[in-house]
Amino acid sequence: MDDPSPRPGTSAGRSPGTVPVARTRTTAHAWVRALVALAGGGVAGLAVGVLQPRGPVTASGSLALIAGGVAIGILTGVVSRSRWSMLAAPAGYLVAFELIRTRAGLPSTGPLELGSAFGPLAYVLGRVLPWLLGGTAIAVGAAWATRSRSRRPIGLTAVTAALALVAGSLALQASSPALTTADGRPIPGSVSELITVDLGGEQQWIQVRGASADLPVLLYLSGGPGQSDLAFSRVLLEPLTRDFLVVGWDQRGAGKSYPALDVATHTRQRAVSDTVELARWLIDRYGGPKVYLLGESWGSLLGIMAVSQAPELFHAFLGSGQMVAPLATDRLIYADLVTHAMGTGNGELVARLAAMGPPPYRNVFDYATIMSHYGLIEGAYTPPAGYLRRGAASGVGPYGVLGSEYAPVEKINVLRGLLDSFAVLYPQLQDIDLRRDATRLQVPVYILAGDHELRGRTQPAREWFDALDAPSKRWYDIANAGHSVAFEHADELLRILLEDVQPALR
């Protein structure tokens, strides 16, 4: 007969190696609770992906994400009763968010592209806010809900305080610095303001700067599409502010107006309509019968389309880095790069260009690759001292993101707006050719061309200009200038406005 007493290392009535039923149930329950937390985070990720597919694009949206994340974290922690919710809930949120947001179809929401230096940048820009703010907030909420009551939450308190500090910084406001005299004193009666304007049903931002509200209005159209030049135009067009109200504008989907980006409505026709609406708004607000229109790069193309549609609103058009036919320009630039690469024995670039083939391209990253090599065919030159001095003293940083014009979230929007807006709008410009589409204009036209501008831009622009029928027109060859002639030679631009453009209108 067997001895019924338990053997050493075993429990009564159980053979050696048998797992306790209670422990098995505890482990199963732990996994279930972790899955509950994972599912709770996933539901939150789906909701954010639907409501904010690009992540938060405003300060209020960012604060809402933080508050909602903390609430979701607390809820999942309470329901799951598992400290694993601190990891499971954020993981579920991030996975679900990334799966659902791809429907936005933008560079900043898409997968990681390693073929271009701009690919990792787009990936980070699209994730720094939704991952950092949303994921951290959920983890913090879950940690508070499941913390051990017997321990002091020193680390958790520190992380919570850091999150609160980030939330507070998001509320910092943007500003437009006052116009000052040479000795730094504010100019009495001067205008320096950031304003939202409803254009096409969307709030868009402008910056107005001038020594007096009674000055004639000059509207500056920045390049891109999608580029924000509020900080750059404020600094580099400063010489004009003594004689003009200089208006910088973040177009739909760019910089401060990035929240207005909607793939379905972001069209070149809408961009033209926005420009015309803004010109009318400026005339109504500041008086005067018309505005002067200055376009840079894409802005020069947009400007021609705007004056073609509503010539009665504009005194004159001035083009800097004039664009005429985007596809023809891109193909000429590609050909010049191939010629340069072959002539200098740059086999790596030859192979890269051969693999890409001539434009048009499928995405923004291929265009970014071409743009990164512009310097090879532009040639070295020295811009004017005034331009270099203003730029060095500005402190606005790369792409102007350090400018006071941008609140914290808007600084990120400057970069993702350039990538996302370009990706949506530039393919729509491939069939534009002003040599065919704008042979006659009803306003005077003045073109500033840098001697180091790329042949791909200058050649079509010159062909269009020579055949153009306009009340008056003039072409300026500017030495020591590249693509951004108006910025590089703002003093010469002012001279042209005061000595050539305005007298011709009297």
C-alpha cells in the first residue's frame, strides 16, 4: 500500500511537477487583463486616427490629446487592474493609430522612406506629437491608476510634471515683432500683426508689417507649394516696410495654415481663389484701390494665375524666380544634372539619376533628391552684404522654424506642411505652361532673374516673357543672385518698386 504522506517539495495529493491550478488561473487572468489594456489603447488609437490622422495640428488639439490620453490610461488601468497596462495600453494605441491613419495619404503619415534624406524626416514629423504626447499621456494615466499604494511615486510624479510642463509650453503664443528704428525704438503708428483670414471656408494666417497703415499694400506669395515664409519675409523684406505694408501669407496647408490642409480640396484652382479673396480682403481692410503682387517660385506661378483671373485687384505683378512650366523646368534641370554628373565623373549620381529617370516623379521624396543637388549646377556666388547681414542677425533658424511667428506646434507644421502640401499640389501643376496659358495679361509685369538661376527656370521664363502681351513689362538681370532674388536683393527690389513700377502707374 502506498504511503499517503506528501513527499518533500510537493503538496499533499499532487504529483511532482504539477502546476498549481490557482497559479495557472492567476497567470491567465494577468494575460486577460493585459489584453484588456491593449484593447483599450487600441480603441483610443482608432479614435485618434480617425479624428486626427495627421496627429494634432494645433495647440488645442495637442492639449486634447494629452488630456484624453491620461483619461484613457486611467480607465484602462482601472478596468484591467494590471501594471502591464502602462505598456499594453500605449502599445495598442500606437499600433491602431498607425494602421488607421494611413488613409490620409500624406508623406508625414505614410511608411518610412529610406531612399531620401527627407523620408526619415517626414516619418519623425508625423509621429513626434501623436507618439510622444498620446503614448506618454496614456502610460502616465495607467501608471497612476495601478500604482502601488505602499510606495512613493517619485518617478511617476516627475514624469507627470514633465508632461504638464510640455502641455503648458504648447500654450505659448506666436507674435510679430514690432517695427523699430535704427536704434531699436518702436516706430510710432507702425503695423506689425498676425491675423487669421477666412479664405474659402478655412482660417489662414497672414502677417502684416509696415511703418504706417496708410501705405500701399504689397502681397508676397511664397514658394513651395507648401513653404512658409513668414519669418523669412519679415526679416529679408524689411527694407520694403518703410514704403509698403508688406503682407506675408501662409497659404492653405503651409506653416500656420497647415490645419487647413484637406487633400480633397487642396487644388490649384482653390489656391488661385484664395489669392483673389485675400487681395479683396486686404483692399477692404487697408483701403487703396489695388495691391501690388510679388511672387516667389511657386508663388510667381500662382501670382500670374491670380492676375489673369482678377486683374482689377492688382497694380502690378513682380516675379522672383519666375516659374512658367513646372514639368519642362524639371526635365531641363534633370538633363543638366545628368550632364554635370557625367562631365565630372560622378558615377554615383549618374546611377542614381538613371534609376530615377526623368520627371514627373511618383512622390515628394524623388523631387527632394533632385532639389538636394541644385547647388551643383547653380554655381557659387556671393549675395549682397545686406542680405547676409539680415539673415545672420535674424535667428530664425532653418526654414524659419525659430521665428517668433510660430507657436510650438506650428514650428513642426512648417516642415510637415512643406512636405504634405507639396505632395498634394505639385502633381496638379504638371500641365501648366504659361507660354500657352498666359500669353496676355492686363497688368504690368516685372521679372527679376538671378544670374545664377537654373537654366531650367530661366529659359522657359524668358520665352514666355518675350512673347507676353502686357500694358508694360520689364526684365531685370540681377547679378550675384540665385533663385530667391527678392530676398537676396530686397534693396534693389525696393528701388524697382519706387523708381520703375510706381512712376509707370501714374
